Amino acid sequence: MTYEETLHYLYTSTPVFEHSGASAYKPGLETSLALDNYLENPHASYHIIHVGGTNGKGSVCHLLAAILQEAGYKVGLYTSPHLVDFRERIRVNGQMIPKEYVVDFVEKHKDFFEPLHPSFFELTSTMAFDYFRSQKINFAIIEVGLGGRLDSTNIITPIISVITNISKDHTQFLGETLGEIAYEKAGIIKPNVPAVIGEVREKEIADIFIKKAEQVNAPLFIVNSKEMLAEDAFLLEKEKEWYYNTVDYGQLFGQLNGLPQVANTQTVLCVLRVLSAMGVTISREAVRSGFEHVVDITGLQGRWQEVLSAPCTILDTGHNTGAWAYLTFQIESCAKSRSRLYMIIGLSNDKDIDGILQEMPKHAIYLFTQASVSRALPADTLAAHGKSAGLKGKAYDTVAEAVYHVLTVAGENDMVFIGGSNFVVAEALPLFNEKNYKQ
């Protein structure tokens, strides 16, 4: 098969959660273990940092990968979902997995895995573990797909487990309460393996992690901002980067400038402290360079990403109420100096639609849209929910139609925000990357 034929095979012969939602979700580790045993446990060949949580785990993964790479290590990075190219999910030192490897892996092993009927995520996780072994990496940064306890990545034994934060998302799988969700996320905490917990606001959530760590004798580190930062972080508007005065590394400048990056940074700093205690050598220069050039080093996209300056056009993949509590504050802060605010929004049909819409800015002009995946909430339905939430706007059948329209009406001093789901950002990005838009 060609690469394109191989991708088509993967998307059509394995259940893909990003496209199909609940029907593609396969809780449990049996298939992942079978695939792993067949390939002789490739993940045992390198050190792993396992990163879960509701929001921020992608940013934390990319920051850690960038820093370790700048420290001179060979680093594998496995994240999901991808935005434009499937190969974004699997990288070594910032370079995407070669198309030839994807083709060869499927061709070589499909006779074994086809009878197992693996999900898309189970198969791609196995592919990543195998590719990293072939590349003789030192470290792998592995992002949890969904939840933790029953996620297919949870067959690994990491050197550190990281949980960024807890908020409501995927409640149909993980539970309706924060406590139930935290229990599932805590499932990645392993016996005798240090665990770093990022943003914890509720005592009951902290107690769940403490109890789990005690049960498996795992050293637990709950991030305390005062132990990581010597003073409050602030955004340098002109440079469009965060300034951090850190306890361990002095002054740092962060290329990721969304508001949640402050909490993500504190989590990363705590992980670095644990790594240092383990004897992993990471210079101050490597930390500085990793923070300041993370996008360039790893290829991360979609985190408060500015794609046009006039009008100021921002893309962000935040897609649940926890993320929107931060996004709305930053959008409104940015829009204060702008004439008008346009919001191109699309949501997946399995999200807390009304909860998310209630978080959004009320004074914006909305272009409600839908991505071209079956999980997308129809634009007309979203517009109706938006009207009930006091949001004014119109429905557009496609992301491209919404983008083209807003760029014909928005002035140079206006602001445009595009987001609501990974899929909306994924379809919008190429329009700007290829300059395939109307002005």
C-alpha cells in the first residue's frame, strides 16, 4: 500500500475515537498488552514520562520534550490527536515518523493485529512504542489518550507519572463528578514511581491522589506555585511570551502564551526538579531554550496560536468548560484594545454544549460552524444553543466558509478567535498555513 492507502486502511478498519466518539472507545488493556507482547515490549527500551490530565497535558508533553532535547537527549514524543498530519502524533527530536515506517509497520504486522480488532489509538500507540525503540531514544514523553486507568498507554512503567489537572470532560466514560474523573486519572500512578500532580484546587481531589500514591508507595509531589516561581508570572504583550522568575532556573521566557501555560509551566518545573533528583542532567540553558523555542523544536500548534496580526487572529484547541474558564478571560483581555471580536466556534456533540457556551464572551459576533467529522454538532443546532446562552451570530456549514466570511468583514483592528474543538482548529490551520484565504 502507499502511505495514503495505509492511512485510509487505518481510518476505515480500526475504530477512530476522534471521528466516531463513543462507538470507538475501548476501555481496558487486553488488546494493548497483546500487541505489546507480540512486539516484545518495545517501551521497556527507554525511559518514559507519562502525562495525563484533563487540560494542559499536550503543552506539558511538548515542553518536556523540548527541554530534554535541548539537554542533548534523543526524545520521542507521542501525543494525540493530530491537527493536520497523522504523523504529528509520533515524533523523535521534533521530526515526524517517516511515511515509510507507517506503511511498513502496518504491512508487516496487520496479519497479527487484524483478528484483535484494535482501536485506532491502540494501534498507533503500539506503533509509536515500536518506532521509538527502533530510533534508540533516551526518553519518551507519552500523552494519555483518554482518562488514565484504562487508557491503552497505561501498559507502560514510567520513571515519572504526571497529572496536569482535573475538570469535567468525557463524562460518559470517566464519570460525572470530579472525584470519579480524578480516580480514573490517578490510575496512571504506578508502584514506587514518583507522581507529579499539577493544578489541584479541591481538597477532595488532592485526597484521591494522596490515597492512590499511598496505596502503591509512590512518592507524590503536588505542585505549589510558591515553590516553583519566585514571583507571579506575567505576559509580555509586545514579545507575546510569558515571563517567569523561577526558583530553580532564574528568568525564563515562554513561547506558549495562553493563560493556562502558567500552571503548565509550574508542573514542568516540578517534573524537572524530580528528574534532577534522579540524576538526570539538564542544564539551565537547556531549560531556557526549551521554554523559549518549544514550538520551533517540537512543532506544537493550536495553543493560543496567532496566525494573522491584522486582524489579530487566534486559534486554540480548548474544548471543555475547564479550558474555557481560562480562554474567555484571555480573549476578553486581548479584545479590549480591539474594535470588534469575532468568534468562529464549533463543538463536538459529546461535550457539555451549554456549559461551554455559558463560559464564552457575550459581546462577540459569533460564526457557529461544524467540522467535517461525524462527532461535530451541526452548526444550526449549535447556533440555537448559542442563542439560548445569549450569544448572537449565524450558522456556517463549514469551517472554511466561516473563515472566508470573517476575513472579508473583519477590520485590521478587530480580533478573530477560532476554536471550540481540535477539529475546527485542524480545518482552519491549513487555510492560513497555505495562505489559501480571501482578504
